[in-house]
Amino acid sequence: MNLSSLYDQLNSQLRALETLGVTQDKYAAFILPMVESSLPLDVLKAWERIKPIEVQDELGSLLLFIKREVESEQRIKMAKNFGNTSEQTVATESTASTLLAGVSGLDRKPACIWCDKGHASVECHKLSKMSLEQRKEHLKKKKACLICLKPGHYAKICKAFIQCCVCKKRHSVALCPGQVNSSEKQTTNKEIVPASHTIANFSSQNVSVTLLQTIMVKIINNGKEVIVRALIDNGSQRSYLKKDVARQLDLSVIGKEELTHSLFSGVQVKSKIHNVYNITVQSVNQSFKFNLAVLEQSEICNNIPRFASNNSDIKNVLTKHNIILTDVDENNVSDIGLLIGADYSGFLMTNIVTQIKESLVAIKNKLGWVLQGKVNNINSKLTNTLFCSSDVLNFWSLELLGIKDPLESKSKLQAEAEAVMSFEESVTVNEDGRYEVSLPLKVGYEELLSNRSIAEKRLSTNTKRLMSSGKFLEYHKVISYWKDEGIIEEVIEDKLGRTVHYLPHRGVVKDASLTTKLRPVFDASACDKNGRSLNSYLNKGLNFLDKIPHLLMGFRKGAVGISADIAKAFLQISVKRADRNLLRFLWWKDESQKEIVEYRHCRVVFGLTSSPFLLSATISHHLNQITSEFQETTDILKRSFYVDNCITSLDTYEETSKFIVEAKEVMSQAKFDLRQWVTSMGVNDTEKEVFSVLGLLWDTNTDELSLNLDNLPAYSALGTISKKDLMSIVQRIFDPVGITCPATLTPRLILQETWRRGITWDEQLPKDLEVDFRKWYQHIDCLSECKIPRRLTNNLLNECTLSLHMFCDASKVAYGACVLLRSEKDGTVNVQMLSAK
């Protein structure tokens, strides 16, 4: 194992130990000699020479030493390989290697063993034209090593530690039988076309471009974060940050450096002084972050092409290899905001490379996957989804409900705490006694363009739909009511200099609603002409799905189940005047539809990605202010809200009656009307007997919980079934308790098989999979018969002897776990399922 792999694996294992609660003082004594014995002899000698005589954390010192050795090796390697880009790339695509720091007027000898030109041997495009035998014969003629590809010695005496990234054996990837066979199955070589520099103005259907290693990352500084497009460029000796990004993050200058940049053909530009910053870079999925020093640069590089999400051929290959890209043509950010040069790119390497096409590879680094090589981008202005549609995200969010990596949970808790802290600093009470909040805007929201033309088109579409359904007058009355109540206000004058954004809207009919049947729904995801939306500049805040397991447990503990909700909850919170121009919308002055009027929201809008967080944070803030005689009720409320729903349980009818009266009073002080009370002991402010509670159905007569299958299509209504249809049906079966885990395994296995076979989203399921799915789905109604008692015990919990029992098992295709609560009182035993996965 080479030093870099040793360091990565060692770090991974130590983090795993710490996650399990095993601290360094418990494992350092026996791990230290094991690590030392694994070091190469020359590295071990160097460690013995510089090892501190007396140090408390010797293992930590050794890890730091290994890290520095790895970084040194990688920098030396980068320096040796400098300039090793493919012939066609150098000739046709000017990259950020123009920011090469320092004077590099060195004459370099050709490095490629295959064509004698100035690029790395493994990157030579001639390889794709040669069979394995031809490659070996060529090396023999060159008297070159079959392991390291360097001339002057043979494989028997080669001391280089080389590991093939395809089969993990000791030879160059260029001589791997698996890689060569895979390459030979690809389409034959095509003519290489120079990459276009007018990427944003395609006129043809297919344009050949060369993709560089670009990826979306987060840059963090003192609670602020900006998502930028980063370029990993081994041809630059230093890393650079765009000037406007540094300004957005309010970075502090830690020093200055004067550099002379060398361009192509040895041309040198005048030396320039750069500000130096320390920044923290994090992957977009928050799985990895690191610190680096960067130099400020006004412009790094533009017109760097990105992968087109409508390229279905390459998407299929990426899907088969479970490769998810972050930098695709759907992202808003286009210019390069961060360049990661050779001073840090080696640190990010993982040695994982996947051949996508003969001229295109996917490279995995610690920040995620990147593509590099030539590709035909398909020009399209349609908005498509790459790998994760909202259904996929919803599916995995629900599948992993309650299952979180401790490190990920810690990171999310920290982010949520920062969001709440920012909210607490800005929330106030206005002259009406109503809480007033600021929108949690991200840095750069001022870049939003006016999208009035889009709003006008959507207004026309919405009006036609309302007229055809006979709902126009009802919709108009809702808007008029909002104006009379001060929920919205007409824009009388427009002050220049402020960012203005319009929210398209449409009417949604919800027959199941006990109060408002028709309501306007606003689309904050509507983009301006640059592809930016208001939602993309709003911090989402808390993840409410994570609260469901805890709320369900609280709902099942007591003898009396209780449910209520806040009337028009979002509309009870005022938005600060400074943010209201971002919440404009268009509607007609009167029923004649002759004159359009501009309105803006004065209250929190349902449809903003941050609205649930603002409501939750406002409720939490209000309850924390309560210091009256209602403290016991307030404490119950603090742990009982899911957005605008109050869900809890108590032990007696008297406690329940007292709670309802006091909870109404407490919430009314914040202009919140807590209504629609339902309990399992006779209180029911509605005419229904079965209610939706946290996605489950609650039958108050039998006090049982079951699945809500109302949103699933009838078996007779199933048409042709695609992979997308299958995913849609699977993710609609919401079962946070795990009542039906065994019964819902079949469609999940079928879905897994579609990924294994590389079936695309719109592709019809193969006959065998469709038959299996239909056979399962014809009994879907049986799932609604699976019911469990809402109440965990027949007696009060504090009167019983309780014990938890966990069972887990696995088969060839799945694994599962189940937690049961056993309660015993006076010799009577009761067992109920708490949760299953």
C-alpha cells in the first residue's frame, strides 16, 4: 500500500472509531506501533529522525508527519507531470492553466511512451486505437517497463509501486485487459473537433466540447456560505478565488503575494500583487471539507463548458456506475469562482477513475465526481432533471428517516443552530402585535432579475384555467379578502435600486380541506432569464422530516391522542418591508380583466422554501417568551409542532381539557388560532372520524393508525409502467413507523433491479419486472388493512414495567430491524411495535 492510501484508510478507520465513541487515548497505544510498522523504510527513517522526544499525542504527530509526506510526494509528482495535457486540449481549449504561477521556461522532454509528445503516457489518445498485444509489442520495441511504462529497465526489476485503478493488480491501467476490452467495445474513433469558445450560443444540435474537471462546491466563512463553480486544474501551481466571491464572504486578507504569470509559448505578463485568503471548501452534500489558502483574482476563466443534462447516452453510463455530477447545465452559476491548483489538487485525489467513453472519463475526488474529456453536448433549453428527480430525493429522505450518520447529524445540527441564531437576531414584533421576520436570503440574491414577463404569461394561463373551471370569481374574492385584511398590499410607487421579483401563481382546489377549498399557490421556483429563482437564494432551514419519528412517539405515549392545527398559519407572520419587493405578484384590478395590478405580500408566503422554517422558528421563539402560569402547557407545545400541526398525547381527560384551553390562549398571544381540535376521547371540532396525522391515518373510533393510500392510482388505472412511474408509486407509500416494511420490499427490489439494468426514467419496464410489479400491486389495497394501536400500552407508562426488544435479520436481498416495547402490569403483558426499517 502506498503512503497516500495508507493515510486515507488510516484516517477513515480512526474517524469510524471516534464515531463509535472510542476516543484516541483508548486506541493510540496499540495503533501507533502498527502504523509505524506499515511505513516504507525511508519514511520510517525520516520519522525517527524528527520524532519529538517527549510529546503527549505521538499518534497525532505521526499522522501530521504522514500527511506532510503525502502532500510533498503529490506536489513533486504534479511538478514532474506539469504540462501533461492531451495534444488536442492544448491546441484547442485555453484553460485556467494560463494562471500558472512563477516562471516556467523549462525545456521538457517528451513524456509519452506511445507518441513521443508532451503529455502523460496514460492520457495518449493513440491508446484507444491499439489492442493490448500492440501496446505490449510497442513497449518491447521501446525497451520500456510493462509496469511503470518508463524506458531503461524491465518489469522484473521495477521498484515502482503501481496499482491498476480498474483491476487493482500491479500494472499500468493502459495494460489492463479489462480496460482495453471495455474500450474496444466503445464506438470507433471520431474526428476530433476543436472545442468552441461560444458555448452559450449553440446553433447546431450536437456540439463537440472538451470537458474539464469542474464541480460545484460550497465556500464557508463565519456562518456565510456561497455555492460556486470550481475548476480543478493541475496546470496551475497555485489556487485562486474570484474577487467578487471574496467580497460576498467578507474574507479577511491574511497576506499579499507578488507573482509573475507565465502564459503559453513562454509569454510572461507583468508581475501582480494578490491578496491571500484562507477559506473552507465543502462538498455540496456536506460529506467533506478542507481548508486552503487562495490568491484573489478578478477573473479566473469563462466559457468553460459543462455537461449537458439532456445527453441521455452518457447519462445512462453514469447511472450504471452510480455517478452523480454536481456541475451540469441546470445550475445557475456559470463562471469559475474557485480554481484549485496543483498545490491542493493532489490532496483531493482518490485514484478512482471510470472510463465513460473512449475519450471521456469520470474522476472521483474527495469533493465528488467530475468529468474530463471530449463529449457531444446536445443543445436544448428544456429544463431536465439529471439523476435525482424530486421523487428520488423524496424516496431516499423517507427511506432513511431516523437513520443518520453521527457526523452528518452533527453538521446539520450546527447549520440549523446557525439558521435559528440568525432568525433570533432579526425577528421583531410590529405595531399590530404580530411577529415580523426577514427572509433568510443567501449572499448574492441581488443578482435576481425582474421576471415580470414570465409572471404575465403565467397570469394569462391561470386566468384561462380558472375561467374554464368556473372558479375565477371565487379566486378573485380570495385576493380581495387578502387585500382587505392587509395580507397583501398594492404597489403604488416603485423605488428604483431595489431588487424586484414576481411570484407566478395558480389556483389549487383541495376538496379534502375542511376550510379553504380553493387557494392561490405561489411558485417561488420560477426562474428569471438567467435561470435564477427566489427559492435558490433562500436558506431552507430545518429538515422537518427528521422530527416525524419523535413526534409519532410522543403521539403514541399517552392515553389520549390529541391533534390540532393553526388557521392560515403562514399568513399570521409579517414580512419586513425591506423584503416585500421580492414577493410581488400580478392580478386583475376587477372582474373585467382589463387592467393588471401589482401586489406584494406582507405576510409569509406558502410556496417559499424557507416558509416552514420561518413558521417553526416563530412558534419556537414565541413559546420561549412565555413565562406565565401556562408554563407546563408551553413545554408540551414546544415538543408537539410539525409545521402548523400540533400533535401530542396526554394521560387523562382532565389534562387534555386543561391543555386545549391553555394552548389556545398561549398561541393566540402570537395571533395564531389553534383550532380543529380532535382527541381520542370525544373532542372533535370536525365532522370526520378518520384524520391524517403525520402522513398516517388515525381512526379516532378505534384509536388505530394505518397507511394513507388515497394518492395511489387504482390497479385498473395502471397503464404502461416506466421506471419513473415505479419510483413515483414507491415513494408515495409513506410509512414512518414501518408497519408494512415486509410487504413493500418487493417494489423496492424491482426498482433496485432497474438501476442494475441501466433502465432510463422514461423507459418501459422489461416484461419480467412489469409482471412482478403488477402481481404485487393488485393487492395494494391490503396495505390499508395493516393497522396498529395508536397507544403503546394498555396502561399508563409510569405504572408499567417497560423493556425494549430489538430484532434484526438479513437475507441475500435485504436486511431489516424492528424495535418492540414490552410493558407489564399485574402479570399482564402487552407488546407493541415502536419502529421498523
